[in-house]
Amino acid sequence: MSSAARKGRTARILIPLVLLIAWLGVGGTLGPYAGKLGEVATNDRAAFLPQSAESTKVSEEQKAFSADEALPALVVWTSKDGGRLPAGAREAATGTLASLADAGFTAGRPSPALASKDGQALEGVVPLRTDLDELQPVLDDIKEAAGKVPGTEVAVAGPAASQADLSDAFAGIDGLLLGVALIAVLLILLVVYRSVLLPLVIIFGAVLALGLACAVVYALAERDVVRVDGQVQGILSILVIGAATDYALLLTARFREELSLHGDRFTAMRLAWRQSFGPITASAATVALGLLALLLSDLTNNRALGPVGAIGIVCSVLSALTFLPAALVLLGRAAYWPARPKVTGTGGSHRLWQRVADRVDRTPRKVWAITLAALVACAAFAPTLSSRGVPLDEIFVNDAPSVSAQETLSRHFPGGAGNPAVVIADAGRVDEVVAAAEKTEGVASVAPVTESGRPGGGEPRVVDGRVRIDATLQDGADSDAAKETVARLRTAVHAVDGADAVVGGYTAQQYDTQRTAEADRNLIMPVVLAIILVILIALLRSLVTPLLLVLTVALNFAATLGIASLVFTHVFGFTGTDASVPLYGFVFLVALGVDYNIFLMSRVREETALHGTREGVRRGLTTTGGVITSAGVVLAATFAALGVIPLAFLVQIAFIVAFGVLLDTLVVRSLLVPALVRDIGPASWWPGALSRRAEPARDATEDDRTPA
């Protein structure tokens, strides 16, 4: 062997070895950050209000009426026997509340206990400090103290209790979610590839990508460049594991194919990497840019997910295109043990997908007509999916103490008790604003906040010429009826000349979030489709096929929403979804769904350039069918893992993305798209050069294959 040959062989081994060592260093140094994101995450829902909404303005103005910003905990007492409260219960409860005034966790004096009209319940408000590290121990202390009132049972409701339950739902999210996702992916890979080592290499690469992504996000969140909450944290883990695995599967399948064609592992990897680079980077670009389109949202949590998710996708691509090739080159055929690929001079056998390709090739119009009709039928149910928000009793999939406490409170007090609509207005027009609010349908009571910090019982407190007025609503603060009352209340107080009145509070925040989410969908969805279309045009160098792919993934999304509407209503018992669920589902499903069409059509184009459109469709579907289906199953399983977190929002996202990915993988990409391209023929590639290429004659051996 010549000196140049030895140097070349050394370089071929040294480069992947250096890459492998570098990634091991990244894993050892940055890997622990995958479990540290919770340190910079916030689950304070007030931090994710619409930026330009009226309720956000009220939230800012409210701070001037309290020396310390407070998080209210609503304490409710009921009789143990279900009847009227025992004598002296109100005085005892008021004394208990007063005893909490000097506790280190309060942000002001608790209110006195107020009796319900039916005499069967008491209510008190304990304002808690917003900087408490843990809420649940504080709530336990409050409940223990309040439980000393003789003859009563006590529960704690309100924003503080809801936030504590939310934090509990996200407790241990790093380990639980990551563990479930990785076990699901590992089992699928073991079954599909019948290899011991390859699944471990793929999983390890995904974990390295997640560690790098979490380290970058941690550093940015610590400097307030990005914001992270429990939902964003969970989605990041799933997104990175799913995307990194998908990209890895595409590369490993192509590497195996090239190993069957060539004996040399270095040559096989060079060819596999070169042919996989375009589809992988184009797929990653659709997802990353689709996520970045969320920066157009006026909802802060949507804006937070955009850059965090894009960082995760970039790290997934880096791992798939650097760590994985290095590991596969060093391992060679051993990576696929015990099913090592043999040098056969062909790309391997794909009998199942040959039969599918035969069916599409023989009757393309029948195939696309049937699948199109089925998808349209499913999509017809999409308008029945309500996205007006999730009632409080459905936010948590499992029973939560804050929900049952709120239900107890609502049975004895007005639905909005303890969670009023907040009106901020000019002090000189306070009487007119109060009068207008009292006349509003759905408002139970209205009172300005006094110097004591509580509504009623004195002169209104004036801060910078403004007053705060609390309006208790008749309906539950999270109900559709309460949101309609807020809309009427705004109309009423806005009409008071010179008052400059604005309406906020919990219900107004829900109302503004819902309306903002609707506006975001109308803006962001077309932008995402436009981004995907531009990337597809650049990749496939045509107009017809990219338009076709965008329309099919949009149809797949509509069909998925239709099925989701039926399943959520009749199986899960949800009355609606969070306002942001359709947008999240769209971004993930459309951006990720088009990945598989990119994997398919980039290979079809490659084969079309050699064999013509008809044979290109056959070969592209045959060679990519197995790997794309495996990738779809893996991605569906990883997103389904979100269901382990007992929150309706994440359960809904998990179902929509998992079901939609499977529908796209098994129906849209396997049948609808290839059948349409086969039927349209070379015109699919218009105006590119392939559209003007004459179709070569079919080989007789191809026509004589056994029918499916």
C-alpha cells in the first residue's frame, strides 16, 4: 500500500473518530442540562398573556394597587354533615385567616370569612407571595390551620391551588417523559430492524442532540432571551427525540442500501450521506422555519415554543449528520448485527412495498380517488372541533384538588366568586362605571377596592388618578357564559365617557387568549404553508408537485381534526380544546408530515431522472416505504408519550400529532401522493426539465410482476 493510500485510509478513520470523541465530550459536559430545564422554567400562566390584549394592560395596572403582587388562595369551608354551618364557624374561620397574616408566605392581610347565602359555606382569601419556590407545602399549611374550625371540612381553590396542581403535573417531567419516549422508540426499532446495536446507536445520538439542545435553551432562558414553561419543556424533549430518530432512520436505511451495493463502508457512507443530506436538511428546514413562524403570535407561550423548538431541530440535524455517520462508519456492517447487509449488487428486497407500488402503478386514479374521498369525509367533521378553551374541570386529566375545591366553591357562591373581573378606570368616573357594570347582564355584584385592599366598605383607593373595581360574575370564571359577560361588561364600561375603563382578570384573560389564538391561526397557518411551499419548490425544482404536497398535508391535517373531534367528544369526554391546540397541531403535523413527502419525493425525483416518472414513482415508493413507515411509527410513539402528563392540552396535542402522522404515513404518503404523481405523469415536474423528458419504455420484467 502506497504512502498516499495509507494517509487516505488514516484520514477516513481519523475524521469520524474525532467527530465521535467530540460528541462524547458534548454528551458528558452538556448532557446533565436535559434534566435542569425545570430550574429556568415558569408555570405562571399570567406570564403568557396576549401581549397587546386589554387584560394584559389591566394586569400591569393592577400592580399599582398592591404593594406586593399576590397570588390568591381561596379557602372554602363546608359543614361535615352537608347542612348549615355550626354556630360560631364564621368567627372561628375569620380568626384562623387573621392568624395567617404574620406567616412568611403572605403578601398582605387575608380577608375575613364571608358566608354564602345558603348558610352552608364560608369563603376567605389568602394572598400569597408570588416568589414562593413551592406552593404545595404552603397550601398544606393553610389547609391544616383552616381545618381547626370545628364541624367543618376545608378545601383550597383559586389561582394558587391551580398553579400548585400544574406544577405537580409537570413534576419529574424530564425523567418520566424522556424515559417513556426512549423506551417506546427502542422497542419499535428493535422490532423493525431486528438489530441489537443499531437502535442503541440511534437512541444515543438522539439523547446527545437533546442534551445539546437543552444546554443551549438553558443558557438562553437563564438570560431571559427565551421563555420556557412545562409545556414547552415537554414538547422540546419529544420533538428532539422524534426528529433525531427520523433523520437517523433515513440515513441508516440509505447506508444499508449502499452497503448492499458496495463493499466498502467508507464509499457507502459517502454516497448515503450525499443522497440523504438534501432531504434531511430540507425536512429540518420546514419544521424549524414552521416553528419560527410562531414568533408572529401575540401569545407569549406560542412565541416561546418557536425558537426553543427550532433549536431542538437544529441540534437533531447536527447529531444525525455528524455523530451518526461517524458511528456507522466506525462500526460498519456490525451496526446491523445480527442482520448484517450482504453485498448483492442491488438495494435489497422490499416485497411488501413492491406490491403497494404495483397497485398504485396499475390503478392510480382509483387509488387516489378512494383515499381522497375517505380523507374528505373525515375532514367534514373538523368544524365540529371546539377550540374555545378547556373548562377548569377538564384542564387536568386526573382528579386535581384545585378542581374539586372550585366545584365546592361554585355550589355555594356565585360562579365567579374569588375570581372577579377587574375594572380599572379614572377615579372621577367611578360611580358611572360601577353603575354601568351593575346593569350588565351576568354580573352578580360590583364594588370598588378600598384602602383596606378589599372591595366595598369604604372610600375607593385612588392610585395615580385610577381606581380598581371588582365585578363578581354569576357564572364560573372559566365558562363560556362568563366570557360572554366579559364582552358585554367591556362594551358597557367603554361607553362611559372620560372613564378610560379597561376590563381584565382571569375570565378576561381566557377570553383574550381565545380571540388572540384565533387571530394567530389565521395569520400563522398560511405563513407556514408558504414556507413549506418555497422549500419544496427549491428542493424538487418544480411547481406542480410542491403544490400537490402542500394541499395533501393540509387535507391530512383537516382529516385529523375531524377524527380528533369525534374521539375527544365520544371517547375522552372533552367538551373542547385549548385555544392553541389547533395551531400547535397544525405546525407540528404539517411541518413534520411534509417530511415524509420530502423523503419520498426527493427519492422519486432521483429515480425519475434515471428511469422516467412512472418507474421513478415505483422505485421511490419501494425503496423508501419501509424506512418512512418506521419513522412515522417512531414519531407517533414519541408524541403519544406526551399523554403521560395529566393535562388535557398535552393529551390533545399527543393524539392529534400521533394520529395525524400515522394517517399521513400510511395513507397520504403511501397511496394518495404517489397515485396522483403517477396519474399526472411527467407534468408533475413542470416547469422543470423532468417535465419535458420522454418516458422510457418499461422493461418487460417490471410489467410481469405478480399482481397485489
